[in-house]
Amino acid sequence: MNRTLGCSLLMLPLMFGTGAGLSQPARAQNVVAEDPYDWAKKMFDSTEHNFGVVARGSEVTHRFRIKNLYKEDVQISTVSTTCGCTTPQFDRDAVKTGGELYVTITMDTNKFQHQKNSTVTVQFAQPRFAEVRIPVEVYIRSDVVLTPGSINFGAVAAGTKTDRSIEIAYAGRANWQITKVITGDPNVEAKVVQTARDNVSQVGYRLDVSLLPGTPVGNLRKQMTLVTDDATGGEIPVIVQARVEGDVTITPSIVQLGTVGPGSDTTKTVLLRSNKPFVIEKVECDSNRQAFRMPALGKEAKPVHVLSLAFTAPTQIGPFTEKFIVTIAGRPEPLYFTAQGTIEGAPAAQAARP
């Protein structure tokens, strides 16, 4: 395979295909009469959530994934809740066909206790109005308090070991115990150390957590479980999260081309960053379709490199994916990222005719 054929030095102007106007969703015929919002519900990975039993002060969040299954753009207008114990937010309001967005809900476990039920309502403005209601429930223990509410390693360099701790306070039985810790990930180690116990009702533990050097690059978010000797509700979840960064990071790792017409042009930007200057020797396409062209690479060592990817959509209709291989001077292994989109409609030259 001749990888160099797919990338050359020519930069192309920015120009998207016009595409068709908005109409009914592509699967509108699947909407049932009893539920006019069925088309919107189909985009959610789930439409309810139960957090179970959690400790007071713990971080309690959940993300609902919404994937656009239709040809038209999908746009959220508002997200609301029926209870002050729940805070919703969404990462972006509009998404094109095949794209995804997330609605994140966070429960307030400091101000609220015991059983809390809430309904999260997501309203859509495009391609037409719809409303999806999501029931959410949680039971917040008042006798167990976590400080802080989660294990958050933040940004961690790949190949390093990092430690974090949280304090666990209990008020209840004098003989209360944490019997086991389940991390749920081989790259996470944890142990509990008893720090206090009186003969009345106060018990204290420290949870020590280590992120091991073998943790792969990327975002980590896991739920650890503290197992107690309680007869009921004996498991306490603890969120563990980290962002493991390699020596060179690529943003975005997946370049979204959107929906474009055959022959149409667009340009996308990719950033490569490191904590020390580096040189990019070459960037290659994994195919010889010649859909991408890029500027010449300089020999200057810099901590940040900007790649402009000029894309000319091929004539073949359907999903499009291209893999890129980036060779860094002195780095034994190459880096990879991908571009994806959908080719749809008439060729640009035909579309321009009156």
C-alpha cells in the first residue's frame, strides 16, 4: 500500500455541500400514534436511571448518550428537572446526523438525604418539537460521609503511578466495618485504613487509591465499590476518574467531517501537543483515495503543531472513514487518528446547475 498517495501538499478552500432542507426525521414513519415523541426516545442509550444507595457528600453523576439517527440536525432547546436535588447540563445543543451529544445529571448529596426522586425533561426544537422525560432516583445515606466526594486524579502522564485518598466518616454502630474494596479496573489499586473508632458510634476510614503505570492513554471513569457489613444497603459506590495523557496528544482524535456532497471541499484542524518540543517527520493516509491534502511539514521542534487537513469528498456515496499515521522523530511507535463523515447527495458540479 502506498500511503503517500493519499496526502499531498495542496491546500483546498473551505466549501460545504448545500444538502437538502429540513423535513421530517428520516425514520418518521416509525413514530407510533400513541407516542408522538418515540422518534426522540430512540436516540437515547437509556431513558431512566437509578443511582442506588450512595454516601452523603459523594459525587453522583450520570451521562445519557444521545445519538442522531436521522438525516436532519437534532437540536436540544432545554433540559429541566422537577427536583432541586438534580442539576442537568448538556455538552452542546445541536448535532448532525450520526453525531452524539450527552446530557449529564448530577445529584446534590450534601443538601439532600434519604430517598430522592426526580424527573429530567429533555426538550428538542429540531427537526421538530419533542419531549423526553427521564425518571431518576437515588437514596442518600446520612450516616456515611465521603470527603472529598470522589477520587479524581486529574491529568496524569502515561506510565506514572499516582496516589489519591479520601476520608470516610460513619456515625451509627460502634462495630461498623468496611470489609472489602472492589476497584472494577486492573489498573486501579485500593485499600482502606481504619483511622478512628470509639465505643459509641463514630468510625473513620481512609481510602487510599493508586492509578498504576500501565493505565492506557485516554479518559478513565470507573465506579469503585466499598463493601460494608450492613445487612441492607451494604455497598457504597465511589467514582474514580482520570485523564491519562501520552507524551504527544492529538485533538481531536476523531475528526468529524459531517455530511457533505460528493466533490465538496472542507478543511479541518488537528492539534498535536506535548510537554516538550518535538518534530513531526510525516503524516500519512492509510488509503490511496487521495481525499486529503496537507501543507508541507517543517523541521522545527515545537510543543504544539497545527495540521490543516484539506478534504475533497469522494464520489462514492455512504459513510467515509480515513485513518492517519503520524511519525514523530525519535518516537519508536507512530500515533494514529481518524476522520469520519458521510457522503450524500449529488456531486458538487451537478448541484450548482440551475
